Amino acid sequence: MSDKKNNSSNTFTTAAYTVVTPNYLAHAWSLKKSFLQHNLDAEFFICILGDESHYPDKNLLNVYFINNISDDRIKGMILRYNPFELSCAIKPFFATHILEDQPGLQRLIYLDSDMYVFGVFTPLTDAAITLSPHRTKNIGFLPVTENFSFISLNRYGVYNAGYFELQRKGEAMAFLDWWKVLMEKGAFNKPDEHLFTDQPWLNAVPSFFDDIYINKNPGYNVAYWNLIERRVEEKEGSIYVNGEPLVLFHFAKYKVEEPEKMTDFQNDFLSFATFPELKPIFRKYHESLLEEGYEKIKLILYPFYNQKARGKKSGLKKLFF
């Protein structure tokens, strides 16, 4: 694909992006629609682990494919990682590519595809790097298994890599270069070996970089891991979290096939019985995914196969040779 297809009006200075396998495109389209609905002067980029043949949409504006990235490390990463691991590991590579391809872009926001935007991403800082902590209040453990308590911060990371922001500054580019080195071979999903894709590496960012902002605003990145410290309520048709407008909800571990469950975890705390105020939010998200064609999109096959692990032909030749 020619990158010229991504050269829109270039009048925007803020954009968000997500990374998906083709079978998650309904999530990407839902997220894009919600982001642009509330952020009228921004753009949204969808980055796909595949090529044009894996994108069931004729509109390629602001769409990037993995073979657009000119980096010799990508081929090995495709063979090395499973789809989840590669989706995480490729984030800094796509970020660099977008910033290089969009010279007018000043602020780049990454959002996991299992998110939905409810408000405006008002600039909270001009720091080069913005990170999102899993927890912001020392108010005790979640009343569920230990993997969701404070010990999980050691296992899965202090910061959630599902949302971060970058400003076009030298330190942001240095951060991306540093992260890319780690992601080439250190993005396996092996928590017992102190590896959880791209996420735990962010623990070191405040030590290694200076121009950083930790976004503790309760309206951002609301998710099952921080519900113990965040009260969600509706006031006069708007949704607030601890008194702040809801901007971003992270529907981690939610399954469309099980709409009556908040997550696929088996526990009583993370449920609509505990949090009945969240049911309309989840219903809205569920309907959005169905409207974007989730039932058909989920059937698209992952285009890359690790020949050694799967015994099938690799998709690399088509894309890179």
C-alpha cells in the first residue's frame, strides 16, 4: 500500500491509534467511531497485523499495515510472537512510523482496541510521555484472587500499556527507540518468568526518562483493576468517575458472547451485581461492537503462522519478499 493513502488534510495535530489483528477490526472501528465523536479536531489511525487483503473495507484512509514499517526487526518478531504478543510488541514501531509519516502531528495517543471513548481528551500536560497507572490510591486489595491485588503490580506492571500519550519531542522518540529494542525479543507473555509483553518494561520509564506525566485522572482508563477506587455515576445524562467526566473505559477481559458478565473471571466482586451502574456502559459497548460487524469480523484468520510452532506456511513471503 502506498503511504499516500494516509496523507489526509494534515490539518490535525492530535491523533490516536490502535493495533489489531484482522479479527479485532470491529473493536478498532468501534473505538475509532467513539474517539472521533468526542474529539472532532483529531484523527484516528488503525494499524493492522496484515496487509490490504486482510482489511474488509475499501476505505484505506488512515490505515497502516505491518509491512508499511521499514524495520528489519519486524520479520523476526512475526515469527517469534503469537498474535497477542505481537500486537503489544509492535506498538512503538507503529508509533514511530505514524510520527514520521504525519509531520504535522504533535500529540499521539495509543488506545487498546478493547476500549471505548466517552469524552474529550483534553490536554492535561505537555510532557513528552504520559503513562497510566493501574492503581492510584492505596486503599487495599481487591476482594478477589491475589493476581488482582497489589501483588499484580509486580507481576503485570505498575502502568497499563493500553493507554499512553506521546508529544513530538526528543525524549518521546528516545523512549520509543528504547522500547523497540526491548520489544524485539522481550515481549513474551510469560508472567512466571517476569515477562508480560510490553507492559512491565514501563516500570523503568520514570527512572530512565524525565519529561513524564503520570495521568491519575480517574476518568481515564477505568477498568476492572481500579474499580475498587473509582465510583462511576450518571448525573444529568453524563457519566462521572469520582466527580470527573468519564473519558476512557477499558473493557479488558470482556467477551461479547457473554454480555451478562463484566469479565471472564470467575468471581462475585467483578459483576453487575456489585456494580449495577456499569451495566448501561457495557450495553452501549456491546451494541457498538455488534453494529461494527463483530460476528463476521471475528472469523477472519490470523494471517501469520509461525512455521515451527504451527506447522503451517509463513505469511512473510507475501508481505516482505
